[in-house]
Amino acid sequence: MIPGMEYGFERAIFEIVSGFVLSLVVRAFAYSFGLPWVSFLFNVLSILLTIGLIDKMPFWSMSYLLGWLLGLIYIGPTFLSLPELLLYFSITLFVLYGKLRSLTE
């Protein structure tokens, strides 16, 4: 069975909150041990994971994607910077538009 809206919502909440907490922990340890390059590597890894997430979005079901978008709208403004929020939001809308367009063709 294809995961529905509630699973997409839960995934968005989990990914955003866990990413925020992990980022805080990595930065705190990196700077307390005098290793700022670790924070840089974490940022590079975060970018690669974001690209991986975006790459998988077209394969999500419509309801799962809508749930993820609702989770992003619900918790994103609290934990994401405005550029990150706009990036995730616009890409999700673009993927949704592509799915809706393919239904009408």
C-alpha cells in the first residue's frame, strides 16, 4: 500500500526537526573542540542529502507529497531559514504541478 498524507506529514516534521537538532549538536561540538571544518563538512553533507530528497520527490504519491508540503508549512517557518523554506516549498510545488499536469495529458 502506498503511504498517504499522514506519512508525508510525519516525514517532513521528523526531517526538519532532526536536521535542526543535529545541526546544532554538530556545530556546538565542532566549535567547542576547535574544529570548524567539521561544521563545513556537515553543511556539504546536508546539501547532498537535500539533493537526494529532491531527486526522490517525483516518485512519491500525490497524497504523500501533499502531506509533506503541509508538514513543511506547519513546522518549516520555526526551524528553517527563509531561503531553505522557499527552496523546499518551490520545489515541492513544482513537483506537484508536474504530477497534476501529467494527470491531465
